[in-house]
Amino acid sequence: MQSEYDNKIVRMWVYSCVTWALAAMLAGVLAAFQLVFPIMNADLSFISFGRLRPIHTNGAIFGFTASIVFATFYYAIPRLLRTPMWSRKLSLIHFWSYIATIILAVVTLSMGYTQSKEYAELEWPLDILVCFWWVVMAINVFMTIAKRQEKHMYVAVWFFIATIVTVPVLYIVNNLAVPAGFLKSYSVFSGSTDASIQWWYGHNAVAFVLTTPILGMMYYYLPKHTKLPIFSHRVSIVHFWSLVFLYIWAGPHHLLYHPIPDWAQTLGMVFSLMLIAPSWGGMLNGFLTLTQAKEKIRTDATLKFMLVALTFYGMSTFEGPMMAIRAVNTLSHNTDWTIGHVHGGALGWVGGMAFAALYYLVPRLWNAKLHSERLAEIHFWTATIGILVYVVSMWVSGITEGLMWRAVDAQGSLQYPDWIEIVRALKPYRLARALGGSLFLAGFCIMLYNLYKTIKNAGSGFETSDLREGAKA
Ligand code: HEM
Ligand code: HEM
């Protein structure tokens, strides 16, 4: 049965993941330096901050994150259901139409074509392409589920299904638009309705692209790699259903004090606070599984990055609900604090789990021992220190920014009416963020070299130890 599994498609997704990760992070680092040294915009429209930013966010979310998620779908789903994917042809159509979309996204965004909706910037022809390959993938996955040999559907599969079903619903509704030319369209929604739909989408993109599939990855790789059962299956089921139910209502926390109904804002705040419970349920379930193999963490790259991922997941899912409290949001909204929160989740949780997955997959897919655990250790430290520098500098910057915006003198006039004065005050923290991001990127490049050397040894044999399963396991 094992030989029927299509590892080639998983390898293709691994290449896609590292390519887009590199591109997105280079764009992120350049954007971070541009915010400190505007001269780095170089008077070139296609790399100006306004164009680079959506290239970075789309590249990181729909390039880097989506690719490692799809690599996991094609690796884990056949193994969990004990049957190969339903159609190799559909797997290939999915891959190549996805690659075409991402290339066209980079080209059109750098030319300035955008719907001006965050995380939904792509113009309508590309939206249609996204829907096409998503449906192709969904058909392939659901047909595989239908012909499965394993009756029991393990919780990781539930997390994957939640992603596959919810993302197209969000994507299609938020992108409903009237075309007004080949690369120009107008949203069918307007005003505060448009904002509400946009943040119902934006927030749930966080939920169903940056959270549920990543939890599915944790539930697959962690027990497989440690060969230990997950700490509690009951908790995994309870937190799955409560997480997907609660997330969908929390979007209005992006629109606190905006002209949407007050009850909707309160709803968003309350559901965000309730989200701590299922988020921490998942985090603790992961931690308690990981601690059963704690003596291995020091020497194993996959487990090290799981530790990073779970720590930052716990942190950002505590911080997020706090930021959703109205009084806190008056200080944090639109400041660098939000950017710090985003990257605690993006670099720590998503990045950490993606690296854990790559260290798990590459030796198995190429049947070779990881070139160097020592380099993986260096990657671990550069990434961890990089994330901490990034997040802490953004906390300081964001709180400084929020306090300066609201500071008033004895007469009640703004103390810093001159915007640029505030921007100047934030420069040192933003420089620290750019350096933290560069460190994170440097760690990533070390991993690339390590994986490249591993792949060069393809076929040399994947060493089995008490932790590692054999190539055929
Ligand atoms: C080398 C690492 C990275 C650096 C230096 C970096 C830098 C940046 C910068 C400078 C911004 C714009 C901030 C602003 O407008 O004030 C940004 C935004 C963003 N980045 Fe990154 N980034 C990195 C990695 C990532 C990764 C891996 C992800 C996702 C998996 C990600 C997701 C985002 C998102 C979602 C935003 C938009 C945040 C918002 O609008 O609130 N970034 N990043
Ligand atoms: C319980 C879980 C979470 C809650 C309740 C939550 C809540 C929040 C809140 C209140 C904001 C600020 C909204 C604003 O003032 O504009 C925010 C922004 C954001 N969060 Fe979270 N968060 C959670 C977890 C996460 C995780 C795990 C990630 C990433 C992996 C993440 C990614 C983001 C992004 C990308 C934004 C910026 C959106 C934008 O303005 O562009 N969040 N979140």
C-alpha cells in the first residue's frame, strides 16, 4: 500500500513552500527596512512599500503557509485514511494552477492591480483561478475520504475538512464583485456592510488558513514523530468543535468603535474572549503530548520547532482576546502592537509548525538522514531570538504609538499633532523589528542549506532511531 502513495506531489509542494517563503520573507524584510529608511523604496513603483506589503502578506499566507498545508494534505490524508489520493491528475492540476495563480499574483500586485481589500487584494480573474483549484483539491480530498480503507477519521482530518469547506465560502462571498474591465472590479457590498464582510473574511482567514490546518498539522506530525498517542482525544474533539463554532463570530473585533452596530461589536468581543478556552485546549493538548517526549526535544529539530509553535500559539491566543476588549483596543488598534501580535502568530505558530513539518518531511520524502542536527539547532536559536526581537520591539513601538496618539495637554489639545513626530519616535523600535526579521530570515536560509544537503544525499537511507520511524514506516 505504501508504495502507492504519491510522494512526488508532496515533494513539489515542499519546493513551492520554501520558494514562496523565501520570496515573502525577503519582501517582509525589505518592507521593514523601508519603514525606517524610506530611501529604500528606491523610487521604483513595483517595490514601493504600498505594493510590497500585499506581496508580502499574500506570499506569506497563500504562498508559504498554504503550500506547507497542501504538502501535509497530500502526505497525511492518504496515510490517515490508508488509501492513495483519488486522482493523481487532479493533484497535478491543483499544483500547477496554484503556481500560475501565485506567479500572476506577484506580477499584478507589483503592477498595482488590487481590490484594496486586505488579504483579498487579487483581482477577479485570479479569484476565479483560486476557486478553480480549490474546488479541484476539494473534489480530490472528498473522493479520497469516500473510498477510505480506515473507517475512523482522526481529528487531524477534521481540522483539514474545516479548512477545505470554510475557505471557499469566505473567499467567494468577500470577493463578490462587478468586473469593470479585465483587471478592475467593484465590490457588490458598500460602506459598513463591506467592512463587516471584509473582516468576517479577514478574521476567518486567520482562523481557517493560519489556525485550523496548522492544528491539523500538529495533530498529525506530533504523535507520528514521537510515536506517542495524543494526550487527550476527547479534548481534541471538544476543542475542534468549539473552536470552529466560536471563530466564525469573532470578526467584528476588527471593527470596534467603527460604524457597525454596537451589538455586533459586543458579539465580536465576547466570542473572542471565549476563544481562549478552545485555543488553550489545543495548545495544552499539544504541550502535554510533547512533554511525554521532553528528553528528545534537545536533540530533535521537529520537536524543537513544535515547542516554539505551541509557545507562540498560547501567547497569541491570549493576547488576541485581550486586544479584542474595547478598552485595550482603543490603545492597540492600528498601531504596531497589532503587527507584533500578527507576527507572534505568523512567525512563531505558523512558521514554527511549518519548519517542524519540513524537518519531518524532507528526510522521509528523500529517504536521507537530516544533514545536520547542529545546523537545525542554530536555526532554532536564530528563529526564536528573531521572533522575540520582532515581537518585543513591536509591543514597545505599538504602545508608544497608541499613547502618543491619545496624549492631550491641559487644554485638551493633542500633544503630538504633528504625525511625523510620532513616526520619528518609533524609528528605533522599527529598526529593531527589521533586524529581528532579518535574523529570522537568516535562520530560514540555514534550514534551506541543511535541507538542500539532505536532499543531495537522497536515497542514502533514513536512519531509524527510537524517535525516527524508518522511511517505509
Ligand atoms: C522575515 C520575516 C518577516 C518580516 C521581516 C515581516 C515584516 C512585515 C512588515 C514590515 C509588515 C508591514 C507592517 C506595517 O504595515 O506596519 C508585515 C505585515 C504582515 N505580515 Fe510579515 N514579516 C515577516 C514574516 C511573515 C510571515 C512568515 C507571515 C505569515 C505567515 C507574515 C504575515 C504578515 C501579515 C498577515 C501582515 C499584515 C498585518 C496587518 O495588516 O495587521 N509575515 N510583515
Ligand atoms: C483567540 C485567538 C485570537 C483572537 C481573539 C485574536 C484577536 C485579534 C484582534 C483583537 C486583533 C486586532 C484587530 C484590530 O484592532 O484591528 C487581531 C489582529 C490580527 N490577528 Fe489575531 N487573534 C487571535 C489569534 C491569532 C493568531 C493565532 C494569528 C496568526 C496566526 C492571528 C493573526 C492576526 C492578524 C493577521 C491580525 C491583523 C489583521 C489586520 O488588521 O490586518 N491572530 N487579532
